[in-house]
Amino acid sequence: MIELKNLRKVFYEGSPYEKEAIKSINLRVNEGDFITIIGSNGSGKTTLFNLIAGTFLPTNGRIYVNDRDVTEQDEYKRACYIGRIYQNPLLGTASGMTVEENVALAMRKGLRGLAISLNKELREEIRDKLKLLGMNLENRLKEPVSLLSGGQRQALTLLMAILSKPLLLLLDEHTAALDPRNAKIVLDLTRRFIEENKLTALMVTHNMLQAIELGNRLLMMDEGEIILDVSGDEKKSLTVEKLVEKFHSIRRHSIESDEVLLVE
């Protein structure tokens, strides 16, 4: 479904500040894969997402979606089939619009005359969708999204991403800015929505337990490379200790960042 061939990204090329952020990555993402990605800060996780989403153009390599080369395609065009949720809950919704208007936009991409389209039938459909979140948002349809908490906004962002029916969902540490209670709620919703809708998803996390417990496949990145790719029974048998051992056996040194060792 998604294929990266010899993908490479160099920032400030030819200058004293040159930085090779992604080093010739080859990756195939199959339809229905739910892949968790771990790695310390600076390992290239977010840069990889930016390349897939079209935020950055690669220095070398190609990106294919369903065998179609999209390497040069603009980010806004990829947004039609690639959903992305960021760490910051404020980035996924339109603050000045109401809850129902945000959901309607996700359900009816590109539709003009939004106010006219919000008829009784659509409002009932929106209310039913919001009930899935278990946050009472179905009774706050006309409130501006700016009045919602961070957890509520992130849950709403997740729902909107699902309703837009993306070919690929990118989750960029989407629970990291939330308190533990809301993080668990959003993570549980993530698992449920991906499974029920049979979505293809990539999820960056600093939490090793999350990476092990969620999804069917796990990638570990370090210094711009994918150094570990496990799935099936091998992934099911993983523990945090085994992951640390695998890193050490591949890189021949310890994991320096405490952040990647978070287990709660």
C-alpha cells in the first residue's frame, strides 16, 4: 500500500550545518498494518512522517501509494487520503468553529455551504458519532471547539480523522501532551477505531509498552535509520527488556535517552 524506496532527507545540504536526518530508508506498509514506531529524540521519526505526508520533499528516493509515485505531490493533495494527528491537541480542529461544524467538515470533505448542509438528519448522525467518544460532546454540538479540554479536542480530532476515511493514518505522539487519564481514553479509542475500521496506521510513541502492546508490527529508529522491524509472534513475545537488549546488540551501545525507556 505504502512503499518508501531509498528515502533520504538531508537538511542544510552543503553547509556547515548539514544534517542527514533520514538515511536511505526502505519500507513497505501493507494494507491493514498498525505499526508502532519508537526511537529517541532525533532518531528521525517525525521527519519520516513529514516526508510521507508531503511536508518535506526527500533529498533522494521515492514514495509510492498504491503503486502510484506521490514523491512530488503537494502536502494538501496528500491530505485528502493521509490523515495526521499531532502531539498538540490544538492543531487538529478549527477553534473558531463549533463541534458540529468540525465533524461535518470531516464527514463531507470539500462540501460548500456548510451551514445549509447541517440539517436535522446530519446533526443526528453527528450526535451518534460523538457518542462513540463517551465524553458527552453529543450534547455540546453548538459550542466552539475552543471551549473543550485538550483531551476532548484530541479525541474529537481522532474521530474526525477516522470519519474522513484516510488510506493512511499518521499518529505523531498524539497522547504525549495529555494527562494520564485522557491519554488512556484517547489511546483506547485509537485502538478501537483502527480495529473496527480496518485502517492502516503508523503511530510514533516514546512509550515502549504502548509500542509492544498496540498494533501488529513495531519499528525502532535510530540516527535516521530503521534498525529493527518485528511483527507476528516475535512482536508478541517482546518485553521492554528484550527491546533494550535488541537495541544494544544492533548498535553496540546503550540507549542514551531516558524518554525512549518510558513504560507508564
